[in-house]
Amino acid sequence: MHEKWDDPEINWRVVRALLILAPFLFTGTYLLSLAQRASSFHSLIIAGIALGMCLGSAAIIHLFRSGAGPIFAGIAVAIGLLGALLGR
């Protein structure tokens, strides 16, 4: 991560960008999954997960600043293990 993540201005710029882009991410993900012939219910679930990930990332970056990198790595490992255990 950037060496100045503890700088409040840099931290706030990233969080603000994630918050501004979140509705566009939700809409784009929903429309893209509909274009790939997913049902509207499944498209809504996919878009909701994408929105949750975006807002969760903004919260983690805001709360933990430079400590967000290891948290993201831990989440990625946990999701990978969960996917390996539950996958087919």
C-alpha cells in the first residue's frame, strides 16, 4: 500500500471516491449480470455483494488506514479457503 496511508487527506480521498462510485458500481454490476442472462433476483444478489464489498472496503480503509492491507489479505485468504471448502 502507499506509504502515506496514515495521512488523513489521502485516506479521505480514497474513501470518498469509493463512496461516490458505489451507486455506479451497483447499477453497472446489475446491468452487466442482466446482460449475461442472469435472472433479476440473481443479478440483484450479485450487485448487492459488489456494493457491500465496496462499502466494506471504504469502512476498512477509513478505520484502519495503513493497517488495511493485512486485513484485506486476511479476508482474501478466508474467502479462498471458504470457496475451496464449499466449491464443487
